[in-house]
Amino acid sequence: MSIKHHINDDTLLAYVNNTLPETLSVVVATHLAICPECRKTVELMEDMAAMYMLNAEPEPLSPAERDIPKILDDGFVREDKEASSAETVDKGVPSPLAERLPVHLDDIPWRRLVPGVSHYPLSLSGGDKTKGALRLLKISPGTPMPEHGHTGQELTLILSGSYIDEMGRFQVGDIADLDDDVMHRPVSDTEKDCICLIATDAPLRFKGLISRMLQPIIGI
Ligand SMILES: [Zn+2]
């Protein structure tokens, strides 16, 4: 896999600082699982954060803060067990996404949005970081998506096939990290269905009248 489009540094930094919404975090973690280049950047950011913490003046802990290591230890043990059970089932995608899929990628029960475009919404935890939407999208060969912009951030990771838009060609493993300045109109450009994992932290902004009328119906 030769990855040409990567995650922006600002997004990676927010991921390292644990300030990204859950939807965007899942896409970042899935890309990191297959991209050595972005993993290297994250390691560098984590090392810099650790250096900063080492040089910071320590403040005395309150009684409640003294209990935090024990609570965290318990949590990590539980999460490790959950992660290892998810890894045993091959769903055709990296584990951060596999943990959220009920079935293999080939067996997803797609829901049709418009001719040539289907989606499958993924459920979220409902915690404080839950906002926006996380979904799989399947675009038939040659189908253009409606032209749209964003009121927030949109991350799109290609899982199968490819698409082309104003930013270039996106193939398996590539990620489009777009903010609210960008309007684009992706077109699936091979013989194969283009399947992507898409996260937004706010509703999309459609340009055409028909697209705007359809937005409440298709739910994006
Ligand atoms: Zn990358």
C-alpha cells in the first residue's frame, strides 16, 4: 500500500492530546494502524509531550488525585482484554474500525441513500466526546457525490476502490483531512465500488438546491 495523503499535524496533535471528538478519533486510529509515517509523527509528538511533562514543576496531589493511578490501572486491564478479543475476528479492516463493525466489511447491510450511493452509520458511545457522525459510505463506479463543504472538520479514509476530487486522487489507505474552507465533489473513479470511512464533527454544507433538500432525508 502506498499512502500519499496523510493526516494534518493539527489533527494528529489533537489526537495525541485526546481532544478530538470520538468520530474523528476512530478514523485517525484506523489510519494510524496502516500508516507508519503518521505513527512516527505521533511518536515524536508523544515524546515531546513527555519531555514537557518531565520539565514541568510538579504540584502536590489532592487525596482524590492520589487514587487516579489505581482507577486507570483497572481501566487499562479491562480495555486490553476487550481489544484482544476484537483482534481475533478478521473483518477485513484494521482493529480500531473492526471493533465497531458487527460483521465483515463484505457483509455490511448497506442502506441506499441515492442511486449509486449507500451508507452504513456506525454507533457511538454517547460519552462527552460524542458529536457529529461516523459512517461507512459506498459509492458505485463513476458516481459523483453532491458538491459539499463543511461547517466543521471531515475525515475520509479510503478502505476500497478510489475517488478523485479537486484535491487529487485518493486510494486505499489515503485520508482526506478537510476543514470548513473546502468545497469538493468526489467521484468514484475505478471499476470497483469506493468504500470509505467518513467522520464529521458537524453537518455537511451542500451547494445545490436538490442536495440541500435531500440533506435532512439522507441524514448527512
Ligand atoms: Zn499517514
